Amino acid sequence: MGHYLLNIMFVESPVFDYLVLPLLILMARILDVSMDTIRVILMAKGYRNYAPVIGFFQSLVWVITISRVMVNLDIWTAYIGYAGGFALGTYTGMRIEEKLALGYELIRVITKADASELIEAMRKEGFPVTSVVGQGREGEVGILYIILKRREIKKVIPIINDFNPKAFYTIEDMRFVQSNAYMPRSRKILSFRSKQ
């Protein structure tokens, strides 16, 4: 009985209202917005089967959180916890998605130098490369198209810089890649010396 009364007194104390409650709202909002950010990214990447499940739990957390704020409209720190949770939740969601590295990316490389060694190195490491000859402002250029899993980008960029340090390249997000396309798994990256 004594513990129950102490708990009631704590819940009704200013410490709970102005410190504990806002922290709880902050943590719930971080969870809510993180899930929402991941849900939107999953939908954009084409993982639509997972998005409704995440959306269910995200909306559940949001309803619980907003109800606590509405009950405590006179407590200004609850608003700070709510807004702070939104900001931190957005950041946390982006960091989680970055770690998951979902989907595929297209790297387009444009180089004036001979790209044959770069192409050979890429293919040796298991990365599919399509090459074409283009016409730039100053003459003929080589254009390479490399489609790979997003988590493998950090492996490919050093190879490009080693073989063609002055190459111009762009990285684009790909929403869809045909599932039966030839997408070999890359092997362990070897160390390369710069060819100039």
C-alpha cells in the first residue's frame, strides 16, 4: 500500500510533469518518427509489403504520444519533448536507413582516359559494367554504367579513383531492378595502385 501511494505521489509531482513525462514523450516520438521515416523510405524503394506493418506500429505509438500531450496541455515541457522527439526521430530514421543500405544504385562514370583497365578491374571484382562511347565538348569520352547494391558503393568508389582519378561520376538511386537480371555478388576487394 505504501509503495502504491508513493507511486501515485510521484506521478502527480512536478518532477514527473516537467521532467519525466516530457522525456517519455521525447522517446516515444523518436520511435514514432523513426518508424515513419523508414516506412516512407521502404515505400520509395519498393518494399511495400513491410511498410503497412511499420505504419501500424508507428500510428499506435503516435496516438499514445499525442494523447499524453493533449491531456497535459498546460505543461510546456511536453511540447518541447514532442518537438525534440520529432527532430531526433527524423535524424535517427535516416541513420537507420543508411545502415540498412536498402536497394540498388546506378553509378555513371564519364572519363576521357582509357577506361579498359577500370572496366577489367570492376568485372574482376564481380561488378557488372556496361560501357559505351560518347561525344563530349572536348571530344570522345567513355561512359560506364554500374548497377550495384547500395552497400557496395563504398567498395567501388576507391576503384574508380585508383584507375581514373579525374573521372566524373554520378550516383543515382534506382527504384526498381528486374529480379532475374544478372547481378553477381561482388568478391572481396583487392588493393589497387593508381594508374596514371
